[in-house]
Amino acid sequence: MPRFLHGLRALGGLTLMLASSPAWSTSPAAKPALKGESCSVQGLMDQLRQGMGSSSKAYRDYLNAVLREAAVSLPSGELRAAFDRETDPAMVEQLAAALVARSEREAEKDAIQTVARRALEDRDPSVRAATVRAMRRTGALEKTGDMYERLMRDGSPEVRMEAARNLIEDNQYVYSGHHGPATDAAVNAATASTDPKVTAKILESLDTRKVGPEAGQKLLGMLGHESADVRRSAALALGGVPAAQMGPAREALVGMYRGERDAGVRKALVQGIAELGFADAVPELRKLRGVDPAMAPEIDAWIRVLESGVQEWGLLLREKQRLQQVR
């Protein structure tokens, strides 16, 4: 049967049956003999495995969507068994995504726990990484306990980085920076990491407008990290903290600027101070201007955009970038 009919049947439980002879038929031999088939885990897996080799990304994406849509109505035991015995990372990712879909749609709330266990325990780092990817842009952040903190200590750099991407994209696309517990979970995972590159990647990409007090304290602690990349990222993250945390954050950034020797970190500190104070930060920036003459052009650019009166951070940041380009 053509592949697209398998897909339609999976999406809607469609059964195609021959109801009558076509008007153009001239003999019994010319009649198409279509038979109904039931959707099965194995059938979808066979189709997906074959389609993974297709040169068409659109077709591969279509097959992935078919499996996710069909997941809710597929037999749970068969789907879990297929996931448990599969070893090809590409197929593991798709089966894990199907189980996550079941959990997201409340067809089987604990299905995501099966996925989380394999992400943490499988022997093959490629399989662990693939399983982590399957949870991206879902509600896994709230349903898997301390999974991400544990993934930050995984022995594979690939797994750690995939987990970091999940935290970043979940906060950006699922919660849009408006869900404090999700932000806190990302900060907790970043600070639990022993990989400075991963910690820095999470912090520099995180919207911290809803970060809680405890996580905010952890960000302040990251200013003393031995890695310049982590210090820089923490300074940027602190620039966006809620109003109740702005005072301590601003004091910490200003105090740190005077003793920091890394130029990249100093630049981030200035940006953090600017974001915390907007026009009110100008007097403080003027005081810091003489600490490091090499930073004077950077501080002058910030003073210029902050004095423009614009009250939207994204617009201020774009104007600052424009000034850098025309210098």
C-alpha cells in the first residue's frame, strides 16, 4: 500500500474499502483490490525506518508527525517495548517522542518517566542524547524532577549540550520566559553543571525576568566562577532579574567591575548594569568610565543609548549594536 495511505490511516484511523466498481472498469481484472489494515507500532516503525533514508526532509518530517499523532491510539505496551529494545539513535528519538506525546496529551501520564530513565541510564551516549532531544519543547522540564541537573553531570559532552539546548528552548518557546519554576530549573541545572561551556550557554541565553530569589542567589554566586565565560554569562543573566532582586544584582555587578580583569566579562558587566538601571544607570556608568580607559568607548555608547529615553530593552540593545557597527 502507498506510504501516504499508511500515514492517513495512522492520523485518523482511516480504513479504505472498495465500495463499488469504477465507471471506467471494463473487466473484473481491472478492479483495484484495496484491503483495510489496522494501524500497528511495527508497521509505523517499518515505514519510518525506511523513510529515514529519504533525501526529502519534508517526507521525513511527515513520517515523524504521523508517529506522534498516532501515538495516542497505539497500544501502550507495544510502543514501550519497541522503545526499550530499539538501539538506533534516530529511531529511539522518534519512539521517545511518541511516548512523550502520549504523556503530553494525558493518554499515559507516566510515559515520559520511561523516556527520562533511558536518557539517564542508557549505556550508549548517542542514545541518551537522542532521547534527550525527544523531550525538547515539551513539558518535560516540569515532569521529570531533577533529571536536568543529573544530565548536567553526564559523562558525555554531547548529552550535556543537548540537555542545555532543551533548557534554553523550553524556556524560550514553551514558557516564553514567563514561568518562574522553569527559569529556576534552568538556573539550578546550570549551577549543577561541571562543564563551564554548558553552564555559560544556558545562562547567556536565559530570560531571567521571573527567576526566583533562591535561583537569583545562585546567579550571584556564579559571578565568582573561575571560568570567564561563566562570569560573563552570569553578568548578562543578572541584568534581567525581577525588580525585587535588582538592588543586590546591581551592587554586585558594579563592585565586580572594579576588580575584574577579563575584557569580555567587563563588557558583560556594563551591559548588565545598563539593563538593571536604564537611564538611572548613567551616573554609575560615568563613575566606572575611568577604571579602565580601554572600556571608555563601550561605556560611552551605553550612556548615549540610555540617555535616548527609550524604555524597551530590545530597542536599546539594537541601537547599541547599531552604534558598534558604525564606529
